[in-house]
Amino acid sequence: MAAKWRLTGDYFENCNCDVVCPCLISAAAPLTGVPTQGSCDVALAFHIERGEYDGAPLDGLNVVVAAHVPGPMADGNWTLAAYIDQRADDRQAAALEAIFGGAEGGPMAAFAPLVGTHLGVRRAPITYTVQGKTRSAEIPNVLQMSVDPLPTMHPGGEIWASAGHPVAPDRLALAVGGAGSTYADHGMRWDNSGRNGHYAPISWSGG
């Protein structure tokens, strides 16, 4: 019997595509667009504001997932690495692995069948910061990433799209990677400064 779980919080991502990412706007189906650079290098950062997994509290914990995809995301063969907040105890870490690995259903289950090479899960010091409309995350010596809203004349200062993204299906903001948005680990290395980004609130549950 699957564990009952829920979480709410915030997420953002930064990939190497030109703005706006064709994976989201393909006319055929979600994730079938060809990345503008031919392949996709992407990191997603998550902050859990409130959460619980089978009685284990997940409040305040952070997770990062980084992936290289050799072509359209829907074609699979992803190479993926995951990082879990080192503040999590063993029970919380197992819960985060189950949720963000897709084993417990929810949005991440849509990605699990696409992973060809899983480089493992590492505990790490992850900081996640929201200042105004800017999101940023850091894993020392591994990841430095931020996104800002895509410039717009809209009075709200943001452009929100209903793109059917598995992580945030209702809507997500169009954004651009900040200066120094870099990743280097497991032989993967990229600089996505000035490249495509998104952010959104998240509300997930399962079980």
C-alpha cells in the first residue's frame, strides 16, 4: 500500500534552451519539442514549505535534480543526478527519494521512465532563496543557479503560461537564467546563464 504524502512549496528550473523552451510549446505533445541546442542540460530546484510523508515532516527541506537529455525529452535516455538536503534525517531522506524519484506517484513519476542512467542520490547542503521574484539555489562546488522573470511590460512584472508542465500543470512563469548559473558534477558541466527558466508554486500529493 502506497504511503500517503503531500507537500506544498516552490520550484524553479534553468535549462540550456533559448527562451522559450520548445519542450513546453511543441504543437505535437508535451516534451516532444527538439531542444534549441540539440540536447538539454537542465537543473530543477525544489523548496518544501509544508510537507508530510507517512507521518514524517518534510517542512523546510530542499531537493535538486540535474539531468542531461540527448534529444527531445520524451525520447528518454536521460542521465540524472539527485541531491537531497543534508538536514534530512534517514526517514526524511527516504521519503524525499521516494517522492522525487517518482516511486510514490505524483508529478515526478512522469519522468522516471525516461531516465536511462541514474547517477545516484547525494546528501548535500542545499540553499534555496526567494528574493522578490528572483529564485536562487546553491550546492557548494556543484551548483549555482538563479532565475529572474522574463522581462515584460505587464504591470505584474511576470508572464505566466499554462503549459501542462508535469511539475506545475496549472501555470508556470517564464524566466531567464541569471549570471553564473552553472553546474559541474558527475562529468556533466554547463553554464545556463541567460538561458531559459521557469518557476511556480507547487502542490503535490499521493498515496
